[in-house]
Amino acid sequence: MDAFQKEIDERTNLTSSNKFELLLFRLGSPAGDSPGELFGINVFKIREIVPMVPITTAAGTKSPMLGMVNIRGQVISVIDLPAVTGCTPKTGLNILLITEYARNTQAFAVESVEEIVRLDWSQVLSAESSAGGDMVTSIARLDADVDGSRLVQVLDVEQILDMTSPVKRSLDRDHSNELKDLIKPGSIVLAADDSKVARAMIESGLSTLGVPYVMTKSGKEAWEKLQSLATEAQREGKQIGDKVALMLTDLEMPEMDGFTLTRNIKSDQRYKTIPVVIHSSLSGSANEDHVRSVGANGYVAKFAIEELAATLKKTLLH
């Protein structure tokens, strides 16, 4: 038990140094005649890995949904990940990755699991600045900055889930006037998320709430934008709070993750008064406790606009 707890603690403490662990797996290739490229998913989102079990196909099930499995008494939907990415597994679907995203559990069927690697977020590049496809959020270099490094495609799971199981998101009551009154005129919510679909949802939600915002694509970009706004405020004889009312950030982002961004803000005298709200699909009570341990003022799971509005209001009031 002590060894198991030590392993959990070590994995959790990786976030204090802008590091994380990536589970590598294969889905096959477009032609199905080779092992295909490596894909990855953050270990924090993996609940367990199990051999393929019998799948019950519900009436009306369409690809890429395979059906349902019963794992220890819990009925879980199964998504055919090779079908999503256009790959054909050479040896079939052999493994289920049981994952937790935004307080929901689902299984991804894959061909094989390779290994777990420990990386620095600086080894991960945004797919939008590289050759990644629509389903890829970032590209990880397994061998740091060495030329010829093996590359891993990190899938945009938010986009995949939105495509396979879209959730209706609506605002049941009007928070707009309440939030507008809490934000100083001329200031904005500075937001960061590396997923295209997540950014679109955040932008739609903040617009619905009537909250002015600036959207960035990574923790590094958000940090640089914050520094730019601080310089602008100083030039105008203002405080940073006159420019930025709140930071809303994802956790998993290339180059600089949300943990590091939050620590940078809270450890800098110029920015420490800026409230930080973590908006992440990385859920679970242990992860949420860890989020607060780095100094964040609030946490809200993706993508519930009611919860987002309530969390923003509560954070701005304090």
C-alpha cells in the first residue's frame, strides 16, 4: 500500500515541474497493414486498462459507437477510436481504456497499449502549429529536442466526445447582468485552452454570459498575454486588475500546463491578486484537491455553463 501511495504521490507531484505522464497506444494504420502511428493520452485521465470484453450493441448504435460494456457493475459506453481517426487495426480491437472526462466515464477501444512515458510539457507542441489533424490537439516529442525524435499524436478527446456524444448546454437563468457588474469596465477574462472545440464552447459560454474575454491556446500564450497586458497597464498608469478580472485556464496544454501557469501567477507579486479558475475535463476529487493546492481560486468541470457561471460569480465576489 505504501509503494502504491508513493507512486500516486510521485505522479501527482510531476505537475509541480511542468511534467506529466503519457500512455502510448496504437490504433492501426489507414490501410491496416502496419502497427501505425503512436497516440497518447494523459495518465491522469485513465481509470483502468482492461482486455477487451463482450460488447452489447444497443439498437440504433452507429459507428464510432460500439455499444456498452459492464465493468464491475458499471455500464460504460464504448467508442471505436480507430474508426474516429480513420485507422484500421491490424490485429483487431484488443484493449479498452476506461477514462474519466468531465465527471463522465467512457471506454475507448484501441488495438494495443505500448508504455507510459514521462515528459515535460515543453516537449509538446500545439497541433495547430504543426501538421496535426482535426482530432489531434498536440504533438509530443518523446526524445526532447533531439532531431529525429519519435512523435506521438495526443488526441483531442473533448472534440471526439462532442462528436460522438454531444451534450446540450444551455443557461437556465440569466447570469449576464450579475457578472457584468462584477467585472471592472475595460477588464477581461483571460482564457486558455488547447482544444478547438473547448475554445469554441468557452467562447460561446462567455459570450452568452456577456463577459468580455481574450482566448489563448496554451498556458505559455496566456502567460505572455498577461505580461503584455501588465506592461500596457503600467504604461497607462493602471493596475493589472484594471486589465484582467480573472484567469480561466485548462490544465493539459502544450508548452506550459495550467498548473504551472497558476503557480506563475500566484507566485508573482504583480499578478497574485488575479483570481484563477481551473476549467478542466480532468475531474475526480483527488485531482480537484490538487488543483486547489497549486493556488487556484476555483475549479469547474467542463462543460456546464451553469456551473461555469456560478463559479465565476463566486470567485469574483471573493
